[in-house]
Amino acid sequence: MTIKSRLLGMAFAASDVLFELDGDRVTLALGAGPVPGVDPGAAWSGQKLETFLAASCLAQVKAAVVTLAPGVRSSPIEVEVLTGDGRARKASLRAFLLPDLAPFVSCALAWQGVAYQAAPPKTEPLLDARGLLKRLGSLLAVGGTGPELSVDFFEIPGLDALDDDLHRRASERIEARLQSASVGGVSAARLAPDRFALMRDSADVTDLAAEIRALGAAEGLNLSPVSSRAEVGHAEAAVAVRTLRLALEECLKDGAAAGERFGERLRRTVENADRFRGIVRAREFTLAWQPIVSLDTRLVHHFEALSRFGGAQQAPTGPIAMAEELGLIEDFDLAVAEKAVSQLRKPGFGLVKAAINVSGVSLSNDHYIEGLLRMTAGSPEIRKRLMVEITETAAVSDLDGANRRLQALREADIKVCLDDYGVGAASLTYLRKLSVDLLKMDGVFAREIETDPKMKTLATHLLDLCRELKIQTVAEMVETEAQADIMKGLGVNYGQGWLFGRPTETPVLAAPVSSRRKGEVVGWG
């Protein structure tokens, strides 16, 4: 092995590229280029420095070369090397003037970080959160013809300090890079000053976080982006859009490290949505029946059919809220109605009347109403034993349209109940806009009626209003005889709660011995 080979090996141990200058022109170059496919020997030999060094560092390099003394090595110079494809890469350059080689100057480059977009290209402005969701919906609407999609979320602490030129320029570079990496170059969004999201082809595994760090470094900033990716694939458009909205909202509420949790949340929500749809398709839930009794006679008036997942005691509060958010609740509400109607048709259930819950979301179009009417079209006696309870877990977006749909049920002899009526403005608006047969008072009334005089006053005025409107009333969560007596004294028609019976797998037509009077099941009233 020659001394020349050894010296060359030692030189490359300390640097990535070696090149020789004659003035400002490269006479020889060898080593690893700034990006794969760029050979310094072929690309730089015979070229002037300005062909591959950014203008921002060119003057400093030329000055160092001109003033270099023989036998002296220059101090490190931070340079920006252009790759020839619109990108650049940071490097540390040192120069040395060997007397035997003068006037030629030996230079060494050591790469720093990864290549990045050298200057912000002209790109479309970034979307906002609403625009990103709309874009996702349009991409998924084409079905399986487009690429499989993923959503990348980036949190870049410190980028929100846009009161100086460094942060502003870095922000412009990062926005341009994210937009250019997004599907079609128009699928990136700025959600907050330091948070971004973009849709990418799932096959694209470019390390954008590394590029963001490099773009920050190009402006003298030490950025530490936190990123997360979640696969969307070819999911159903409406569900995917709502799922993404939920995940984005959660991350925007969070503080530090929101980006780390974005992918996990999105994946978990998608998995839960798929699981819920599977449960609905397979009807893998049960109904538990809780009695509602007349407070005057303690006779069972009707039952509320309560859905249960994974056993009679597990109420589906979480899954229901998720289904409402993701637009999956309509099919579930119809599945509940199907199970309840099927039960009412069984021998021995001829006297049973049932109330089934329907989300306000399901009243936003005709699908649920048409499905329920179709389901009971040949059974007028079933309709007379059926009531629909409108829950307040999700807002009714179009009250006039919802009321029109509910009247179609009432005209078909299906009763309508407003569930969980509270003391808020929304409840009052519902009562004003929706024509109903029954109103179920929120459980807070029963819980606090004994101890809070204001609650008793509110209940009194509510009941006066219901009597004026010819609406019957139910008190929920009645657990003591004292609560039942007060509610009866105020004029409440019916009671529901553990005092009268807990939910059971099959309807029990008689109320508990401790609180019932013998008799038959009464009608709707």
C-alpha cells in the first residue's frame, strides 16, 4: 500500500468530498456527492465555485481562499452546496494551501444533515384544516383509482416565532417543501403556527422531518420537528374525513408532543370505527329493557330498549359518541329498531310497548325515518306500541327538517319523545321547534329535587309549560321514594329509575314488589 493511498484514506476519514481549486475554478474533485446520483468529479470539475455553492456563502469562501497562507488550514466555513435539482445540503468546508502545490488550494467538505429545498419554489398556498378535510374527501371520492393515502402530522416547536426574518424564511421554506411533497402539490395544510398536516402517497417514505431540520439549519435555526404518520388507504370518504377531523382536533388541543400521538389516535379511531361497523353488521349487541311506570299507579307504562355491548351491564356511551361523530350512527339506530321490533313481534310480547333511542344525527336526512316506516309497514299494531326517543348526545342540525320527519312517524301512530331534556338553551329550542308526545326530564332534576329549591322551581315551570303544550312527562333516574313522591306531586306523569326496576334482558311487565300496585299494563295515555 502506497503512502498516497494511506493519505487519501485518512483524508476521507475526516471528510466526504475532496476538491482542488485554481483560483475560483475546480480542477479536481472526488468523493461522495450531496445526494445520490451526483458525482462531484463529473459535476464540479472544470466549474467555478458559484455553480455549486449558494450565493450566501460564496463571498466568504472566496475570501478565505485568497487570504490563505501557505501551510495554514482555514477555519471551518459553513456552506450551502447546491445539488442541481433545486435542493441544497449544508456542509463544513476547510481549505489548506500546501506550498508544493501552490497556487492550487486543497479543500475538504464534510456533509451536515440531509438535502433540502434550496429556495421556496412557487407552490399553492397551504390549506387550512377545513380545506384539508375537503381535499381528503375529494381524493377518496375517486375510489380505488388513486394512490393509497397516508396523513402526516408535523409539530415544529419554535416555528411559531414569526417576528423575525429567520423564522419567517424558514417557515416559507418548510411550507413550500410540505406542499411539494403532498399529493398533487395541493394537499398540505397549516393547522396552527407550529403544526402542519399533509396527505401523501403511502409509498412515499421520504424523511420530511430530516428535511425540515435541514431547512431550519439553512436559516440558522435548530428545529426539532415531531412527526407521525397514519395510513388512510382507500377508506370510505365520509368516515375518513370525520376520523381525520377528530384526530386533528385532539392534536390541536394538546400541548407538547401532539404530533407523536396523532398517528396513534388516527389509527385507533379507524380501528374502532371498523370494529363498530362490524358489530352493527353482525348485530353483536343486545337490548336491555328498563320499565317506565305511572307515578300514580306504579303500573308499567312502557319500556326503554337500551343497547348493550359486551354484556348487559356495558352501556355503549363511548362507541355511540364516536359513531355520531363519524356518521355511523344511522345504521346502528336502525339496527336497534330492528331488534326491538323483532322482540315486539314475539309471542308473549303483545302488551309490551317500547321506546327506542335515535340520535339527532339520524334525523338529519330521511334514511332513518324511511327505514323505520318500511320496517313496520305491514304491522300497524307494532307502530302503536313503538316510541322514538330523540337523544341529546348530538345536536340536531336542521330542526325544521327533523320536525317534518318526526311528524311522519306520528302520523303513522309512532310516538315521539324528547330525551334528556335539561335546562340549557338548546333544550328550550328543541321543545319550541319539535312537536313531541312525551318529554323525558334530565336525571339532574330527580337527583337534586330534594335539596335544591331552584331545581324544584325550574321543574315546576317546565311541567307547567308541558301541560300547556299537552306533552306528557317522564322523570329519569328516580332512585328513592322521596324523589318519586315529589315528582308525582309536581305533576310528572311517569318515572324511570332503579326504584322501579333496572334494565333486564327481557321486559318484566310488573314493577318491583316494593313499589308496584297490581294491575295490567297501561296504554300510551
